[in-house]
Amino acid sequence: MNRRRFLAASSAALAAGSLPSCKKSGEGAGGGAKKTLTVFTWADYLSEKAKTGFEKANNCTVVIDTFDSNEAMLAKLESGASGYDVLVPSSYAVQALKRKDMVQPLDHSKIPNLKNVDADYLAKALDSKMEVSVPYMLAPTCLCYLESKVPNPVESWSMLDRADLKGRITLLDDMREVIGAALKFLGHPLNSVDPAQLAAARDVAIGWKKNIAKFENEQYKTGIASGEFYLVHGYAGDLIQASEENEDMQIFIPQEGTSFPCDDLCIPKGAKELDLAHAFINHLCAPEVAAENMEGIGYRAPNSAAYPHLTGDFSGSPLLFPPPELFAKCEPIGDLGDKLSLWTTEWDKIKTA
């Protein structure tokens, strides 16, 4: 999954009174060598204010390195990449990291703001006890069309069958999202490992592929905002931001349901700045910080204490806070474990069709 760009934001520091300090013993408030926290995350997935507030409060520097898919992140770490203090993978990828013994247990005593995490979300979370990860942001995968270019729209995955839009459609270059969407369209579970259901979803996705301009994880949002594309498959946060530049964009959750993935904060084995990593997670779970960060990047943090701090436009979003009957049809992307090869086999067939 790719994420959205930073909003231009004030660099004024957030109040630091309740934040743990990362200063070395004997350092003054304005001096001393700074520590560095290195975060491996999606592009543009932290508001500038949340970042600079943490840096000022802790006399440190936050360095961001990015990945464009969970699979790329996993491959890089497995190849021996190190030096990261915080990772921000999707929940299912956290479970893969846990199985491979690549993340470490969290010290809850260093993250008092865990009490703010939405209990209703935790009931569905893959790491419901937050043993190795803390929910960061979630948002549905959506479709978006240009109202002036797409006649007779329906809020369904069937829009991807529209031959009249051929060459003006994009699909995410993401196996879990594309096959998952086809499974939901057919009325099957998002994380099915039934070979017959996966084969049927493959055929649906191959049909969709005939109409697309390309598989695209990054430029779909600017492409539809500029009018290059008429219908795109993408993430709500990206599309909400892009729609601020083009009111012709209409974003919806398909009526059959969709993925509603969450990305989590976790600490890899070998992290050098353990205390600072815990402090960073705690900072992002503070109500005011979480609310500002949500509105800054356009995703929903499952943080009950932050919801009252949101503007009405944001908390009233039917995309980020969908009606219960529609949300019931949405599912998080799950960890497939040793069944992953069933999906990769079908994905290879889709990509080469």
C-alpha cells in the first residue's frame, strides 16, 4: 500500500510535559547530542506536526525510510537490512514478522497511552492484546470515479467491468487487494484460501485487467485528480486528499464490502533506541496528537480518546466511519501463513494474462 503526501503543517512543537525524554544524562533542554529514531514506514504517513513535535519534545531526530508494499518491507528485512527502530507494516505482515521472530514484545509500562486505543477495534485486531504491535491507522480500500466522465455509476466492484472506461481505469498493484476485491465481489471471504474460490476470483480479476490502463500504487490519485484516469482502485486516505483538488471525484466503499486494513507500530529485533521507540509509539497514541495526525494524513487512528478532538467533517466521513451495515461487510487483511502460495500462484496468472 502506498500512502499520501504530508500536508503542509505548522512546525510549532506539541506540548511536551507528558512525553518521556530521550536526552542523555546531564544534557540541558537546549543542548547535547541528539539521538536518532529510524522509522520504516509507508510514504507520507506521518504529519509534519506529529513528527516535529516528537523531535522537539525528545531532543531527537526522526529519520523516515519508506517501502511501497508489505512484501517489499518483509523482503528487505529478511535480506538483512537493519538499523530500524520502529516499523509500520499492515497487521497481517506483523504476524508474519512475529512468526519469523523479527519483532520484539512491547513494554506496556512505557506506553501509558495504550489505554486510548479503540476497544471495539481491538476486538477484531490480529494482535488484540498488543503484545508486539499497536494499531496506528486504518482506512478502507475504495473505488473512485470522475462524476463528469462516468455515466450511470453504481457503488459496486462491478464498475471495474465497464468496457466503456477501458484504458482509463487503474487497479492497485497489490495481490491481497485485487484478489481480495474479486473475492468480495463474488460473495466470498476476503482472506479465503479455498482453491475454487481463489480460481474464480482470479478469473474475475483477469476480466477487470482487460479494462485497466495499468496496475498502479502511487500515481492513481494524481492521475484521477488530473483527469488522466476516470476510475481508480485506491486507499481512502489518498483519495480524500486528492479530492480536495478535484470536486469531480466521487469516492465510495463498494456495497459488497472491501478490505479495511490497519497498519501497526512495532519494534524490530535489534532496534538500538528501545526507549525512544516506545516513547514514539506513546506519542502517536496521545489523543491530541492522534487527532491532528489523522486529519493531517487522512486516515483513521483507532483511538477512542482522539475521536472527540476531530472536526465534524472528519468524524462524519462515511468512508472512515462507514455505516454499521456496510462496515460489517468489510474485513481486515489476514495473515495467510503457509497458504500464501495459493494466492501468489493466482496472482502470477493475473499479472501474466
